[in-house]
Amino acid sequence: MSGLVAYIKRGMAALLDEMTSWQAMIGLPHAARSKFLLVDERAKLSCYRVGRTRPVHKGDGARADLRNGWLNKIVGAHPVELRLAGDGVVVRSLRLPVASRGHIEAIIRHQIEQIMPWPSEKMVYDYDIQESEAARLSGQIHVRLVATSLTTMRSAIEPFQAVGITPVVVGLASDPPDGPSTINLLPGAKAALRERRRHISLVCLCVLAGVGAALVTGAGWHVNRAATEAARIDASLASLRGAIEVARKEAETTKDPGLNLARKWDAVPMVLLLDELSKRVPDTTYLTALDVDDRDVRVTGLSTNAANLISLLENSDMLEAAGFSAPIVRDNDTKLERFEILVRFTETGRQ
């Protein structure tokens, strides 16, 4: 039992990893923009308010003057998206096969120290995929890898934190300001994003498992209901066959020729009728009632395809003039078609 549990846990972990990698591959969840964008232009800091179409310039100032409160007057308590100049930031371009698209993060994680000048524990990094027609035609993926040291990052964001301004995204000043940054070098941002993607994957799996369990339960209930109905019908037919057999034996042993003839007239066609119906009616059809009045036979039941029963009954040498005596309706419990057919004995079949 413990081995089965361990196997299931490994399978779930692998599935979560695949779903997390898939989200990373297509850029889910999409990053939400901060209300204010702060671009480091070396000589000055330019502040923009993010609008629906493009950022609106709100003011400029020097990093050294942050304590004077010029930036606080613009952004207030709102977090900012910070774009750094290229000083201290290393950008590398990688080309990977298209087949590796779902495993880019794992590939970079294993090769980052060979690509960048800092050990992994002393730097922060992020990447994005550079989509282009040339890349698609070459069968390769162009990946932009951006990294900087933890020391450089702390010296960049601490002046803002000291005056109560919180950078929630740290990207590059060279990227266009019209859209959200595809790079976030903020320490801990990658781990938080990975955890969020894993949480989304876990929620999706739970929802799918719940839907699957509901479908299986519903299907099992309908199958059990159909099996119960079939058993009830079989029991009714068995009881009817038993009564007919008793009547037949009584007719054979009675000394009254008139009674003997009458019982043969009633019992023998019924036995033949039951045998004929068992041959003609498919396994997907269940009879719930069978009424015989002279040459008229009324057959009631449930079927997956009631319309086909007419031709099946008319192909019998014993029966003729088959037709529906009531409209076909769908049974809400069994999801089968409820039918009522009126058919007649042929002259030879009744005798």
C-alpha cells in the first residue's frame, strides 16, 4: 500500500512540474502593471503614470534627491515598476532547439553559473523568449537572459525602500515602456512566481479531479439504475413464464376437452410470443409491460433506439402491423427512450 501511495505522489509531482513548466512556457500568469513606472536614465530618474494607451510623464528627479520627497509627491504609497540602466546588468542571448521550449527554465538553472560572472547564490536573473519570424524559420528559440549581482540589486532598490517606495518589478530601461516588463530581477520574484504557478496547477488538478469524480459517480449511478431496472424486468418475465408453464401443465392434465382447448389457445401463443420477442428485441431494450388482447399485442419498455424496433418486429413471421401507439419520450432517470408499440398476431401466428 505504501508503495502505491509513493507512486501516486511521484506521479502527481511530475504532473505538477509539467503544468508549471507549461505556464512558464506561455507566460502565465500574465504580469499586472504597477500604476507608476520609474526609468533610470543614469543622469536622472523619469517617473511615468501608466495609462491605458501609453505612459504619461509625471516628473524627473535625481536619485540623490529622493529623500527630499519629490518622488513621494508623485507616486504616494503606490508601488512602482523600476527600470534599471545597463550598469552592472549582464545580458546574454541563447539559442535553444524548439523541442526544449517546455524546459527552458531547467536548462538555464543548470547552466547559469557557466554563462554569468557570479555564483548562483550571489546573483538574481530572469529571462524572456524573443519571438521573431527568423527564429521560427530556423527551428530555434532565442532566449534573452538577464542577470546582475545581489549587491548591485540591493544598492539599486534600497534608496527607494528608505523613503517608503516599494519596487515590485525591476526590469531594464532599454525595454519599451509601453508594455509591462518581461524581466523581473527583484530578489525572490522568481521563487514567488514559480510558487504561484505551482499553486495554479494544483488548483486546476483539484478541479479536474472533482469533475472526474462527479462524472464517474453519475455514470455509476445511472449504470446501477439501469441494472436494477433490467433485473426487475427479468424477474417479471421469469414470473410470467412460470405462470404460463403452470397453465400449460394444467391444460395437459385436465380431463375437460373444452378447458384444455381454451388453455392451449391462451398459453401456447404467449409462450411463442415471449420466445419470439426474446429473439427480436436487442439487449439494449428492456420490456416493462406486455398485454395481449386476442390478436392485439401491446409492448411497453425502454430502449436506446426505439425507432428500430418497428422493423425488427415486422420481420417476424408471427407478428404484423407494428406501430407506435404513443409518442416516444426520453426517461429522465435512465436516459433511455420509453416506447409503446401495438402489433398484431398474424393469422398463423395466433394459431
